[in-house]
Amino acid sequence: MAHEKYQELLHTLHECMVACNHCYDACLQEDDVKMMTPCIRLDRECADICGYLAQAITRGTPYVAELASVCAKICEDCGNECKKHEQEHCQKCAEICFTCAEACKNVA
């Protein structure tokens, strides 16, 4: 199977998707949700692209490099936004987003 060579990336994509979904949900619980809007939006974008890339890899897409490049950009943007916030969920999300961005860049 073609996706077997991407096992490490698939694991990282899943971790990033989970972290972004958690951050998204936790941001919605913050007192000033409006201030968290950019973070919430990027959490959704990042979780969605990570999930999509993982699905595309497992079905053998010929566009792994192109999708990984887009995923890296979104992960990096999400990480940069999350690191602006002091909340622990944002800081943890930023860390895994940067890790995922690097993993995607290595494939792109």
C-alpha cells in the first residue's frame, strides 16, 4: 500500500487534528470568545486540512506533495495564531501545529 511510507506523517496529522479540535472547543469556552475568533477559525481550517490530507494519503492520492504544502502553510498559520494566546490549550496546539508543518514540508 502506498500510504505505508507515510505512517509517521499520518500519525502527526492525526495528533494535529485532535489538538486543533481540542483548542477550538476550549477557545469557545473562553470568557472573551470574540478575541479568540482568529484562533477558532484557524483551528477549524487546520483540523480540516489535516484530516483531509490523511484521508487523501490513505486512498493513494497522486497529490500528496501539493496537499502537504498547503497543509504546512495552514498548520504554520494556526501555530502562529495559537502561540499568541497564553492558554495552555493554545500553547499545546501551537507546538503540534509547528511539528505537523515541518512533517508536511518534508513531504512537499
